[in-house]
Amino acid sequence: MEFHKSETREWIESIAGSVLTALFIMVFLFQTYKVEGKSMEPNLYEGERLIVDKLTYRFRAPEPGEIVVIKPKDPTKKFVKRVVATEGQNLQVTNGKLRINSLTVSEPYIKEAMDDDFPFTHIPEGTVFVMGDNRNRSMDSRDKRNVDFVPLENVVGRAVMIYWPFNQAQIIKAPELEREIDFTEIDFFN
């Protein structure tokens, strides 16, 4: 079998085109991420691999309930967390319950109730507030030194799928967040 220069050139062009397409996809559209640590249990486990959509947030901001990959204050690291509040909202943790804009949020996806309260906080413009689903073992926006409010430009993308281990592959959907008015905490006479 004899190769001609034109066949060799066609092979090189095909391979180069494939590499460029793959690079475009990885840089602009999707990225993979390996879950490290236990902060997202019981929904994501250490060692699972995710596909992260990097395109959606070029057109809209993250929404509460979505699982995202972020760059914390240390630029060499990336964390996977859940968006719990967005710019302009108020957040507070009282008696182990998350409250957004004075409404208690039903969070059936978290591992356990939070041990510590978190003071009333206003989410600044251009940022999101993130927490791990394993709230008592998560370095997240409650940690002012390492994470704090996450600027939108530090949100890498939205986790859309677990692809490894293969037997646990699934699409990641943001839950419908229900908010309840807690009448026991309202002072009607003030």
C-alpha cells in the first residue's frame, strides 16, 4: 500500500480539524470536573466526574438550586457547590433552616440540618451565594476568607451530568425550590 502526499495531507487536516473542534468544545462549551471531598453529599460523591456546561451562563445568571463549579479566592482551586441565593436577595440561617427574603426554603436535597446560624446578609450585585449540600462539612460562601460571595465571572459553569462511574451516570436537575412563610417568626405587632 502506497501513500501519496495528498492522502497524507488529508489525514493531517482531518486530525487537526478534530483536535481544533475538541479544543473549542472544551474551552467554550463543556468541561469535565472531578468531585473532590464530601461537601456535596448526598447528591455528589468524591471521585464522581461531571460534565459542566460553560455556555449557559454567558446568556443568563445562575439560578438558585443549580449546582455549579466555581473558582474560590484561591485561583488554583475549583469547588462544586449549589447556588442558594443570587444578587439582590437576602439570606439568613436560623435554627438550622435557610431563609431567603424572609421565607424558609425547603431543601430536601441536603444531608442534614445546619448546626450553625448565619447572620442576615444581602447578596451584592454581580455575585451568588453558594453552599455545599453537606452543609456542616462544606467550605462555601459562609467562609468569608476562602470563598465569600462568588463573582459571576468566577462561576465556571453549571453541572449538567454525572458521567462516571458509568453505573451512576445521570442528568443533574435543579430542584424546584419551595419557600414557606414561617408565621412563628413574624412579629405582627411591630
